[in-house]
Amino acid sequence: MALLARQLYFEAVKVGDELPPLVKPPVDRTQIARYAGASDDYNPLYVDELLAKNAGFPSAHAPGMLVMGFIGELVVDWLRGARLRRFAARFVKIVWPGDVITCRGRVSDRRFEPNGAYAIDIEVWAENQRGELVVKGLVSAQLYYSAEDDAQQRVGGTPLLVTPEEEAARLAKLSRAQPPKRAEPRPPPPPPPARLPPPRPAPAPVAQAVPPTTRPPPPLPPRPAVAARPPPASRPHEAMGKKIAPPKRQGAKARPAHRAKPAARASRPRVGSKPTGKKRR
Amino acid sequence: MLDKSLIGRESEPWVQAVEKGAIRRFVEATGDPNPIYVDEEAARAAGYPGIVAPPTFPAVLAVNERFRHSLDLGTRTLLHSEEQLEYGRPLFAGENITVKTRVADVQERAGASGPMDILVLEGEGHDARGALVFRAREVLVLRRG
């Protein structure tokens, strides 16, 4: 059962929940070259400084997909095995060598779907060290309702059916009981690791060129350098067309359960080092 | 400007092997330390049948350089402005995925530095049994001149 307890379950997620921010080491030219190779995308604007300058750019730049990959790391770590349905991103501003990228996310929707499917949407975005929005996107994932639902389905059973009304009634009952306890025990939150900004609200950390953590992503410029508006979406991509409101901060309301992860970050390898086989969970 | 008649043009189906070395190099490049991408045992402990590909990896499979060349885009600068991925299921190392790419849209748009062409490519990956694994849609901006 220890395995099951690692999952993120629908019952533990609220709209407004924030993912612990992920601050990546500065993007450098070696990383850009490695990503170009690993993704087999040798757009000269990523790898050819002279060509980039001749084309009117101040230098070569990072592929947007590299930053989307950073956001993927943030989301996969937080979802802990829940299934991704969609992941969309808009590359709003160019990322240059030396930029320090912080990835953030916030749960924007939570849906009870027919036949015992439970889905959430997470608004995701990335900022550079000046606090400018560089990538913005949306992730949809499907979760088990609870450990019970998970266990039931893993042995081939039917999904657990819970209605919003049943959930509300259970929560009301729980809040009358005391002390209010969660359906499953969770470890206490570890102290925030040194590499991450302190929990909000807090002043900007001094050690790193990271923007103040209380800043919502800036509104999109009217015509950003890279951002093309999506063409009228044919088929299932409409969600990107949907305006994503700038996330509102929830301050100290972020729940400890979702902060459990960053402990592993303290010892994460630098870019370019070989990921170790250590178990993080 | 780009020819609207490109819309609907489709590549030949193309079988791509999902190699674990390719996944490892990919996560080394993004600096993602999650062991499920490199360590068979860790992936199984997390409930997967084997090494998993990270969520943006399908975008790599969806890009068909030869197909893009066949569109004769010339030497203009090309910026990637959007990516949208849909997943039928997770993608695992050792699979063979059949990918097809097609031109979903061509548009012209006024930009700060003159008119730009927008090219939308859609790729679909199916597994050996024909089940959809992913759909990837990329929006590219081509500057004139």
C-alpha cells in the first residue's frame, strides 16, 4: 500500500492549490546544444550565434520546448503518477542563455466526470529572473478519487463513484468531527530547501536572481515577439484559446501535503550531470 | 507567402523506435532527475511497466524533418510559438510508434516586423496495435525576408 499512498488523489486537490515552484539552474548554451541534439531540432536560431544575429536577434536562444520540459518536470513531480491527458504551452517570450527560469502552477479546475473519472486542470507558467512571463500553458490530468478507488481499479474493479454532493457531505461531517483529519495520513512538510524561494508570502530571496514570489505573471504584451495567437482551433485543442486569468495568490493557504516533494530538490543534480538512480519517493 | 494549398498535406507513416538512450539524453538535457525516465526498477516501483518517456518527449517523435523539408519553407527564420500535446496513454521505452504528420493550417498575419506566415503541423503517434498514444500540434511562425 505504500505504493498507492504516493499518488496524488482527487479528494486531496482543491481549486487554487499551488504547486511548489521549480527553480531551474540558469539556462546555458551547453544545455541549449544538448537539448537541440536530444530533441533532434537543430533550428539555427538555437545553435548558430552568427545566424541568429544576422536575423536580428541579440543572440541564439533556447527552444521553447526546453522550458515546456521544465514545466513537465514540475507537473509530473506534483501529480505523482496521475495520468496526463493534455499539456499545452504558448511560448510568450524568448528565453536567452543565462536566464533563470521558475516554473509555477495552480489548480484551476476540478471535475467530476461521468463513469467515475476525475479530472483536474492546472494552469502552468514560467517566468524569467526579471519576473517576465516566458511560457504559459495548461495541463489536464486524470486522477483516482482516492486510495480506495486506485486499489479497486488496479485489481480490475470498477471506478469508485463519488458525486460532488457526497463529497461535500463527507467534508462537512469531517469538519464537525475533531480533530479534522485527512482520509490518508501524510508526512509533515519538510523545511523548504535552500534552492527554492521561501513559502509565500515572502520577500524575494537574495541568493538567487529570482523574481519576488508574490508576483502574478504579468499580463501578456499586446504583440509579444514570439507569440502568435493560435489559429482558430480545429478540433480538440480549444482549451488553449481559453483566456487564462492571471493566477491569484492564495498566500499561506497552500496545503502542506503538496509541499512534501521539494525535499528531494535540495540534492538534485545540476544540469548536465547524470541523473542518479536514487529514489525520490 | 506560404501556399495555402499545403493545408492537408500529409507525411508517409514513419515508424520511430522509442529508445531508452534517447530518453536518457533528453532528460539529461532538460535536467530532470526523475528516475522513472532512466531506471527500469524505479519506473516499475512507480507503477509503470518500464522506463517512461517524459511528457514533452512525444513532440520529438512528432517532428519529421524530411516532411518539413518537403514543404519548401526556404531559409526564413522559424520560431516555435505554441505546442499542444494530447495523450492516449504514457509512452514507454522500447516501443515502436508509427507517426504521421500533416499540415493542419497555413495563415498569414501582420507582425511587428512585417507580415508573418503561421504554419500549424499536427502529428499523431499510434502504437503497434494501432491505439493512439499521442497527438502533437505545433505552431510555427515564419518571418519573411
